[in-house]
Amino acid sequence: MYNKSKRAAFHNLGCKVNQYETDAMAQALCERGYEIVLFEAQADVYIINTCTVTNIADRKSRQMLHRARKRNPDAIVVAVGCYAQEAKEELLADEAVDIIIGNNKKSQLPDILEKYFGEYKEKASKIAVCEDMSKGCQYEKMQMTEVTGHTRAFIKIQDGCNQFCTYCIIPYSRGRIRSREISDIEREVAELSKKGYKEIVLTGIHLSSYGKDLCEENTALIDVIEKLSGIDGIERIRLGSLEQGIITEEFMKRVRKIKKFCPHFHLSLQSGCAGTLKRMNRHYTPSEYMEKCRLIRKSFDNPAITTDVITGFPGESMEEFKETKRFLEAAEFAEMHIFKYSRRRGTKAAEMENQVDERIKSERSDELLRLNNVLREKYIKKFMGKTADILFEEKILIENESYFVGYTREYVRVAVKTDKDLRNKIVCVKIKSLLNKEILLAQMNEIY
């Protein structure tokens, strides 16, 4: 039996789903008697939850594994997650790594460590626990009652993806869609509510697919939102990244009736050019996407519509880039996350002709980032002079002045000057001015 006083350190790479899983693994080890320490500290076990979304993510995953080994040569180094899933053979040959755990096996971390300490450590041999994700598999149950971070709790409710966009490796590393049972989600959120969390963010690898693999009735994403809205103590329900197909008249009719729902829609776009979208294997046109934006704005007053854009995708001509830029201007996004296309080994896009020069990618990215700054400022200025309920998170220094900062329901950052401790409190404020390009300055009205 392993020594239950061992120290374990975690490092997370990648998406909010990964962060949820990292928190759940840390909690599971804590329950087994481990002391959880910072990754920078000396630990007996280092667990790196890896990412493989791009070649750069692969490199960062390897760097963190080697950094852990260097920090304590006698420690056990564990690679878990997407890169571990895709690069099992490489990691088996990597002297920095002792244990490899693929996706859908993370909940087994405590037992795998126990087995390693009991049978493998003295032999200096490795354990690799990876499932073939191309075959059907069940949703991996993981549970949390505490989360890291601020006052929002990210709740994983879905895994896998069936879309097979030509630039993306995730359907291969995460497998096909699978959904968490609503009753299980309710139990976790109820526990987090008891711990004082007021806002939950529903996340998944392809959140819009939630429930499509379940046989029961009333198991779509909207059903989850409606169920969770009835939990006492939860004041806000926010959604992670969505696909445009989920935005229908029926969905919007139901969601706008939920007072706890945050009108913040991160609606993945990737390109505003029909030709580029087709090469990406994205199953919609720019006009169809724009219609979804109109439907959202018809349903809510000044909702935040944010998005992701990939520039420099293979074959993207200057005219296609300009077409995308015109679309972004017309859509008037509240914020855009701009990514330069990164060639990912193992995807169809990596083998496409007419790869775009890195210099051109950078120029186009810079241009879209400038546009994002303009659109972001235009959007947040719409809040000037209005009242808003802010869920405050933390105290920060801005130009040597102390402020408490938090977010509106639309995820706009707001600051107030006060000596009161506002952490995890919802406060009605009157928005006065821009504190800087990203933060609004407000005056407090009322604390709930």
C-alpha cells in the first residue's frame, strides 16, 4: 500500500473541460490522503493534464512533463489526457514519464498510482492505461464538490465530438459524443451551491451535442438548463462554447424564460467565408450563422455574442480573408478569439495544398485583433449609464489603485472602488465610465 502522506502537484493545459477534470482528479487524490501542492513545489507525484489541439500544445505538454522530471528526479511523473492519448508510444519511450493515462481513464488515477507504488516503482517500469477512443465508450463519471478559481464553477456535462472538422484532432483523442446523466449533474451542482458557488458554467467538448446519445426524453441541453435553474443558491447559469445549430426558435423561446440564464453566447464561427467553411467541414454557411445572431438579438436585450476565428487556413486567399473580415464587422461580435491556423499532424487540413505562409497568417491575425479591439470597445460602451448586477470575484490593483472586479451576466468586466469585501457577492451597480479598454468603472447601488 502506498504512503498516504505523499505530495501531489497538478498542471493543467488546454480547455475548461481539462480544468474540470484536473480539479476532479486533485479532489480524488485529496480524499485518498494526498497533500495537494503547487506545481512549483517539491512533490512526490506530478500530474500533467495534457492538450493536443495543436502541435504547439503537444510541445507544451512535453515541456511540462520534462520540467516536472527536472524539478524532482525521484518523483513519479504522470501524463494524462489528450496528448497522452494520442502520443502513447512516444511517451512510453520518454524517460521523463512513468505513467500514461488516456482519456476516459482519469477517474482511475488514485487506483493506478496505488498499483504503481505497489508493483512498478521498484522495478522502474511504466504503466500505460489508454482506451481505443474510436470505439464506443461510456461517459466517464467524475465528481467535484470544490473547484479552483474564482466564484464560478465549471461543470463538465459532455465529452467527445462527431463533427470531424478538417483542422481538428479532438474527435480522435476524445472519441464520440457521450453525455452525463442529468440527475448526476443536478447532484453535483446542488453540492457546489451548498459550498456557496453562485454561478455555474456548463462545459463540454461539443456542448451543443449534449443528450443526442441518450435514449430518454427531455435530455437536451435546454432541459439541463431548466433543471439546474431550480436549484436554490445558484443565481447564474452560463454556457460554454456552442455551435450555431443549437440556436432555434424553440431553444430561444425556452431559454429566455429562465431568469438565471446569462445572455452570453460563445458561438463558434471559425470563418466568415463560405468556401473556407466548406474546406473546414463546418456544416453551415455565413448567412445561416448570421441568422442565428439575429435570433439571439431578437430574444435578448444587448446579449453578448462572442466567437472563435481561424485565420490563414489552407487555401485562404486575400479575397476570402476580406470576406471573413466583412462578415465579422457586420456581425458586431462582443469579442473574438483570433487564432492563426496551426498545422496539426493527423488531420486532413495538414495535408491540404496551398498552406498559407506564416508571415501572412501573422499579418491577418494582427488585422483581426485590431478589429476585435474596436468591436469590443463598441460593445462595452453600450453599458454606459445603465445599471447591472455584478458577481464580484476578486480585488486587484489598477495603476496602484485598489478595485473589486466582477462580471455582468453578459461577461463584461466591471470594477468598483470600495473598502468592502465583495467576493462572491452580487451587487447592483451604476456604470459610469471606461476604466480602461477592458474594464468598466461603476458605483455600487445594492448588495444582495
